[in-house]
Amino acid sequence: MSKDALYIADRRKKEFTYPIHNHEVFELNFVEHAAGVLRTVGDSSEVIGDYDLVLITSPELEHVWEQHTCRNDNIREVTIQFFLDLSDDGYLAKTPFLSLRKMLLQARRGISFPMDDIMRVYTLIDTLSSVKDGFYAVMQFLTILYELSKSKHIHVLATNSYAKVESESDSRRVLKVKNYIAKNYMDEIRLSTLADIAGMSPSAFSRFFKLHTGRNLSDYIIDMRLDYASRRLVDTSDGVAEICFACGFNNLSNFNRLFKKHKGCSPSKFRENYHKTRVIV
């Protein structure tokens, strides 16, 4: 986001296709007319109703909205990405902002809001992307957050133990490997290299990885590469072939085949289906 205070994406679409992801910035995500969509935040998975509003402030918490049983082809999604200083000596630690800061700290596990809270801020969310003056847009957004911070029925999503499972147990070795793959997905990744990182023989590591993730190593790498490719198809104008090779695939036809198998459509169709309006404040 560099020097931008807010990133607002207000879009109408027929389906959810964006892959599971996480990011450094905070996010407030509003979804309308999407009953039947499966929302996953960390280790929480819930089928949502006609309206959904979720706040996430952890850079490590993965989340995704999946089509599931939703049949509505006129879905609206408003995503607002931002960052605020939550340190003990930051501005939000001042008395007027204590409820807001408390909510943002809770949202490190992801939180959702009940219908009465959603309706209370609906008009503010509905009109946010049309506010032309950046200062007033930020003020309107902070008002949304403040109103939500007064909620008596915030629903915390991911469990406390979720982060501990990822960072503490025997699966710390798996996390090291996942981090290596995430940083090197665009290059050739050798089993022997990953086994060395885990301090195991290649055959033992393959069994270990599947035991702790439920997935074959090769499938995991392919899925990660396809997720990065999906994001680039949505967020850039790069050509399909350029994205293919930049994401670690060395054969365009194989990339197209795998993408269609996993995503249900070709890369070009995926990009075409994902329309969104960007507003940068």
C-alpha cells in the first residue's frame, strides 16, 4: 500500500474464485447476496448467510471465501485493506480509541459481526468507494471501525491454538519447509533440499510431510504455484505465458492443463471472470 491510507475494492461478480491467501495489511471484507458461500479463516470454516462482514488483522492468518452452495450470480464484495499502529504507545492507545484498538487486537484471530452490526454500518460501507475526497474516505472508514468496535456480539473465528500448532509442535519443521517453498516457488524445488531443511532423509521426509499436512509434497507445491498464478492473473496484466514461467512452471501447456484441472477453467477465463473496481485513497 506504500503511502496510501486505504485500498478499496468494490466489485460485483458471479462467483468466488480468489484462492486462499494472507497478507501484511489489515482487511475488512463485506459480502452481500452470497448465502451458501463457505468462509474459511484460519481453522474456522462457516457457511455464511446473505450478508457477511469479517475483520482480519494478522499477517499470517490465511482466509478465503469459496463458492460452495451459493447460486446467486449478483454477488457484491467490498474489500478494504489498511494498516493501523497497534503498539502500546501508538495513537490508538489513547483513551478515545481503546475500544477500536481492542477490536483490532481481537481480529488477529479474525472476527465476524452479526446482522444488526452489519446493518448499522451498511450505508457507510455501501458508499465508501464513491467518496472522492481521500480525507473524508478515511474518516468514514474509521467511523465504520469505531461503530463496529461497540458491538456486543463479536464472533472470534480462528482458535487460540491455531497459531501455536503452526509455530510450536513437531510441525515446526513443516513450517520451515512451507516458508522455503513460499520464497522459492518460482524456482526448481528439489526433494533433497527440503529434506535437508527438515533434517531427514528424502523418503522419511515425504512420509512426514504427508502425515502432518495430509497432502503429497508435489501436490502442495503445485497448489502453491497455482495460487500465486491466480493472484497474478487478477492483480496484474502480465501475459499467461509470463505468469506460467514466473510461477515455477516450465511448460505452458502443462500449466494450462493443471490450472483448468484445479480451478475449473483456463487461466484466461479465470482472469475474465474476475472483474473488480479498484479505488486507492
